[in-house]
Amino acid sequence: MQCVRRLQWAPMKVISLQSGSNGNSIYVEAAGVRLLFDAGISGRQARERLRQGEREISAVDALLISHDHSDHARGMGVFQRSFGLPIWVTEATLAAAQARCRLGKLTQVKHFTAGSEIRFGPVRVETIPTPHDGVDGVAFVVDDGVHRLGILTDLGHKFAGLQQLMQSLDAVVIESNFDPDMLEHGPYPDFLKQRIRGPAGHLSNHEAAELLTPCIGGRLRWACLAHLSAENNSQEVALQTHHLMNGQQLRLHVASRYEPTPVLDV
């Protein structure tokens, strides 16, 4: 009975291996289940960055893909063939990713429907459809029966039910993609600026902070700001915006575009 209790109440472990338009992948370990979310980096990077956190990619139980954009999906074939990872992806996302990227031969593919729940032993993964401009894209919530982690990037806009979902979480990896002034006066062409700040693009620092405000003092223990733009944001600007809006009441981490986070406990 004591062994069961220790397993049940062990913290989740989270590592952002990389986050941004140059590639995304997040490792989550919960109740003995090891999952990877997205494969937008090379197999070598994934293996080495997990080893920095004293984990082995070959021990991962499944790879889940959020949407078809190459910074999330391009490595899924390599991850499967090199490390033997089963892939979970919607049929529409896989078809779009195959048209967009050279995935190679895939043999271990399991499909889910956006909005459904996937079970891996004692762990539930909720899939939340998003209005981002990927094909059939989803965000994720990982629930081990005690802890709830949100992986909420590439959201499009603050859609119905998102705030309520946020307040059910113990921790969240949330996109804080751009600073509006930096985007407006930056080098991007107008069509790309409109796409980023439009209803199918990304959340700004301000919008992400607004989502976190009602969570302060509640269940949420920390937030990891993710998918920061290299041209239209910085870690300093993102943190400054969040602190100006929410003070120092919520512990914040920032997911790097170039290196893994430390192992974060939920």
C-alpha cells in the first residue's frame, strides 16, 4: 500500500527540450508513463537534451503530435525509426504533415480524434481543439489523477472554455509569443504580422498574462512561458510584461529556443 501511495503522489516531471518557431518538443513523466509532445527538433537534439535531464528517449512510451506545422511535426518519422516511439496523431494532421514535411516511412501510428481522451495506463491525456491555423490542431492536458499539466501553445486566440481549463491546472506550458510593439515595428511583412496577431495565430505576452491572472492564488503552481518569437519578443520583455500585470505571485519559467529547461516538478 505504501508503494502505491508513493507512486500516486510522485510529482510529474516536465522538460521543454526546445520551444519556438525553430522547433518544439516537451517531455512529460507521470505515474511511470513517459510521453513526448511534438517532434520539431532533430533526433540527436532530443536524445542529448533528455540525457541532460538524466532521461533516455528510447524509454519514452509514446509521441503525441499537436498539429502539422513543421516546427512541431517534422521529426516524427526520425523519432519513430531511431527510437521506436509509437506516434499518436489525428488523421488530418498526419496527412497535412506528410504533405508539408519529408517524414519517411511510418509503421507505428495510432490515430485519435481532436477533443477525445487518450489513456496511457493511469495517465489521461485530454486533447483540446484549437483555432490555430494548423490542420486539426490540438493542445493537451496531462492528468495522472492527482496533478494536471497543460501544454497550451499555438492556440490561435483565447477561445471559449480556455480560461476555465486554465483554472483546473496545477502547472502550464503556455505560449507567450510576441510583444505587440515589437511585432508592429519589426521586420515582418504585413501579411505575416496580421497572421501572428490574428485569430488563428499566437497569443501575445499580454494575452497570456491575462489568462494567468484569474489563476493566481488558486490551484496553479507555476507557468512556463513558451514559443517566444526570436524577432518579436525576448525572455526579458515577456517576463517584464507578466510581472507588470501579475506581480511576482506566480512562479514563472521560460522555455528556451536553444536549450532544455531544467526538470520541472508539478
